[in-house]
Amino acid sequence: MSQGRLIDVSHDVEDGMITYAGIPGPVISDYLSRESSRERYSAGTEFNIGRIEMVANTGTYVDSPFHRYADGRDLSELPLTSVANVECVVASIPSTRGRAIGRLPFSEDEVRGRAVLVHTGWDRHWRRDAYSEGHPYLTAGLADWLVAAGVALVGIDSFNIDSTDTGERPVHSALLRHDIPVVEHLCGLEDVPARGGRFFAVPVKVRGMGTFPVRAFVVVS
């Protein structure tokens, strides 16, 4: 039975890479190197055990309600149905049309129960200074519309789903208050069809944390 084509829509996590200016990049090293492991095992047998020190908001990641609200669901409490095998739609809205995205090319019925992925093309600036400057974002009005429509998840290939010009975060606030996970820093959405794919963005099941990197991908037939 064919599983369909898998399209990776997540960034690599690399030693020292910066996702947000001012937040340290991950430190990736060996806890047990292959050379050191040779002293523990039989001749010809060696292993590597890695270590990573990392801020949760690194690379492509999912925000659970706990990221915004102390009484919200944390990563361990996210139902798999909200982050795995979710039918998705992709809204292509080039960043050249302006920063604030207030409407999507779908009806409420088309987004209800689905993951809505917003393709702006901003991922072309990934790991450049321009990535955090003047990025596209969703408006508070669109966030309210998405909540009312009953979407399952919202993702974007931009620096933040909210404007970062001020300290307000109305999109995070609206979506996470209604148990709608947010996935930021997606990439490669130009390869995903507008309809018919199934989205996966499953984090590690960590208690007491609201955000964690994911290997995000879409399955298309």
C-alpha cells in the first residue's frame, strides 16, 4: 500500500544556528564520542551518544497553549490528533503583497478541522538578518476568523505568526487560548499542494514545556 510522497517542511537544526537574535543557538556536542566508546566495547564496536543544549524556540517548532497560558496544555498534553495526520490546506500569500495578512483564499468550510499553512516565501531569508526584519504576519482579525472557523492548527513560514513591532501577540493569544497549536519557521511550502495533504508536526512529549522543535512534513498522494 503506497504511503504517498513525503515533503519535509522543516529547517535543519545546526550547532550555533540562530533562530531569534538575542536567543542563543543550540550547542551540539558528544556526550560519548566514537573514539571514547571504543574503550567500553569489544573490538570493532563503537557508538556515539550526542548532547544538545538548546532553547525550545529553535528551528521549526510547535507552540502549545502552555507557551502563552499557565493553565494551558503543555507539550505532553497535546493530543496527537492536533499535530499528526491532520488534513491541511496551504494559503499562498507572497510577502510582496505586504506584511499584514488579514484574509485567506479559503472559506470557513474549507479550513474547518484542518491545519492551515500560510506560505509567504519568507523562508528564503532563513539565517540572514533580513529574516527578522519586516516579516509577514497574521492579523488579530484573521486569528479570530480562524478560531471561529474551527481550524485544527495554524503554521507559517515566517519569523513569527504575530507582528513583533510591539509587545502584543494577539494571534498567539487567540489561537492558543482555544487549543489551536501554532507552528512557526516552516519552509518549502511551495512544494505542497493547496489541498489534499496531511500535516505532521509532532514534538517530544515533555511535561512543563510549551514549545519544542519538530520534524514537520506533509504527506501527499
